[in-house]
Amino acid sequence: MKNFLQNLLIFFSLCLCALIAFQWVRETALRKKVQELTDTVHDKLEAIQGLEGTKRRNESEIQRLDALKNDLNNTIKSNQSQIVTLKKDLEKAHTEIDKNEKQIEVYKAHIEKANQTALEQNERITTLNGEMKKLAEERNDFVKKLNKLAADYKELADRWNKQQEDLQKASTNAPSKK
């Protein structure tokens, strides 16, 4: 029996060794799984931290882009209001240009009329100048004739006076010689 007990003890020792080896293998596999899980958790935590950093950067970028978008929208609104103002000014300018062009046409018509009137007046002045020269010549002829008539009249008066003197000399108041 002693052999049996020794064999039983050896058997149980071997079983215990087998059990320990089995547990050791199982424990190693479990430790590997735990290590893998720990590594996975660690990797996931690092990824989460990276994603959170990316999220913060993206949020700040989103805020910056949102502010930029708001600025651009405000710029667009102000540009649109300026465009409306400029369109109104452009319409006013076109209206004023059209009005000025019409006024220019009216002025051109008046200038044409004034030029035509001036030409007609120049023709009249030329005609009147010709008539004035003709009248001046006629006046000069008349004056020459008047001067000639005055000279003839003077000559006649001189002859008359001479004749009167001659007659007076011829008929003196002296008593006649009888």
C-alpha cells in the first residue's frame, strides 16, 4: 500500500503539476488577452485624446470659419446695399445724362436758330451797308450838286452885285449935265 500511496501521491502530484501547467498556460493566455485589452484600451484612450484634440482644433476652426462667414455675410450685405445705392446713383446719372443730352439738343437747336438769325442779319447788314454806300454816294452827288448850285448861285449873286455896282456907277446921283 505504500506503493499505492506513493503512486497515488505521484499521480496527484503529476495531476497537480498538470493542473498548475494548465493554469499557467491558461493564465498566460489570459494575461496576453488582458495585455491586449490593456493595449487596446490604451490605444483607444490615445485615439480618444487625439480625437478630442482634433475636436478642439476643429471647434476653434469652426468658430474661426463661422466668424469669417459672418464677416463675409456682413460684407456681402454691405456690398449689396452699396450696389443698390450705386445702382440708384447710376440710374440718376443716366437720367441726368439723358436730360442733359436733351438739353444739349435744345441748345443746339437754339444755337442753329441763332446762327441762322445771325447769318440773316449779316446778309441784311451787308445789304444795308450796300444801300448805305449807295445813299452816301447819292448824298455826295446831291452835296456836289448843291455845292455846284451854291457856287452857281454865288456866281450869279456876284454878277448881280457887279451889275448893280456897274449900274450904280453908271447912274450916279450926280446932277445931270444939261
